[in-house]
Amino acid sequence: MEMIAPVSVDGIFTGKIGFLPGESRGSAIDKRPLSGRCVIGPEGLAGDEHADPGAHGGAEKAVHLFPQEHHAALARAFPEARHLQPGGLGENLSTCGITENEACIGDIFALGTARLQIAQPRTPCWKIDARCGVEGVAARVAEHGIAGWYFRVLTPGECAAGDALIHLERPAGAVSLARFNRSLREQRPSLQVLDRLAGAPGLAAEWVRKIRSRMEWLQENGGAS
């Protein structure tokens, strides 16, 4: 099994529901850094709020990690954008040294006394453009598959900024987040590829349902291969 070297969690962030400039819909994308130790419960960090529980939060989207590398890449592409720094795009954890290229769905990590498992990629939404004050950031995030990912919490615990994120396990047949994102962006991926994605160990049930539904549509509309 290929292991990922430990990386430091340089920042831990939570947010309260508020309003983005010019928007009447609530959002908790404005996260603020925590000091001291914080509790990671079954549905995420204590005190972290979600304006749209259907899209964010819950057991399968408990903790969001966004690599610092992506902030730097987006800042180069959108120099006029705001908030392209750790915590700026709604993430709970900020790290440098691990991206979708290395991380796989189903990977299990230790963080402080908690154990976390990658459950699914994040799906970017309109709030990213509203937060940055620039159109096109969310589209670029989606196009390049650099939205970060969500963990489920296997073992609740406590953590603090500066703790190491330590890779513990990788299931057999694991699929990298980069491959998962890349395959789903294809217009007509093969049924074999979709079947492997749906069978990725540890994948959130909602994603399994979506992929199986897409497979059925392709079969019914002559796109199966």
C-alpha cells in the first residue's frame, strides 16, 4: 500500500451563518481560525454552522479539507479575487503537501485523537464566486478538480492547529480523488470506469447512487461501452 507522508494541519476553521455581499441567501463559507484544541464530533467541528445542510455538513461531509496549493493556483489565475488564503473558501482544515493527486477515497487518517476517512470530493457552488468577488473561480475549480474533499468521522476526538494529519490505511481498490474527478468530467465515460468509481471503498452512498443512475442513463440512451 502506498502511504502518504504526514502533513501539518496549519489551520483549523469554523464559521457562523452570515450573508455574502449582495446576496440574500445565507452562507457559512466565511470561516475563522480556531486557537487551542477543538472537538471533532460525528458531524464535524464543534461550533461549525451550515446554511444549506443538504449541500454541506452531515456525517458524510463532516470535515472539509482544501489544500493550500489550490489557493496559490487560483490566486495566480484570478489576481483580483478576494479571500484566496487558508480558510477563505469554507474549508475546515488547511494543509500543504497533499492534494487530490495523492489522496484516495476511503483513505483513513489520524488527526489528534480523531480518525477521519475521505468520503467524497467537494462539489463547488456559486458561493465561491460570490466569496471571491469574481466570476469564473468556481468553474475553474470544477474544471481542474481542485475543490478539496470531505471526511467522515470514524472516531470523534480533539485536534489543534499544528497537529499532523497521519495516513493510517488505504483500502484495496482505492481510487484517487484526481482520477474520480477526471472520470466524472468525461462526457461519456465507459460503464467499466463508472462501475469502478461506484465501487470505490468508502465512497459516500449518495455518490454511489448518482453514478449508478448515470450508468442506467447511458445504457438506456446508447452511450454504454
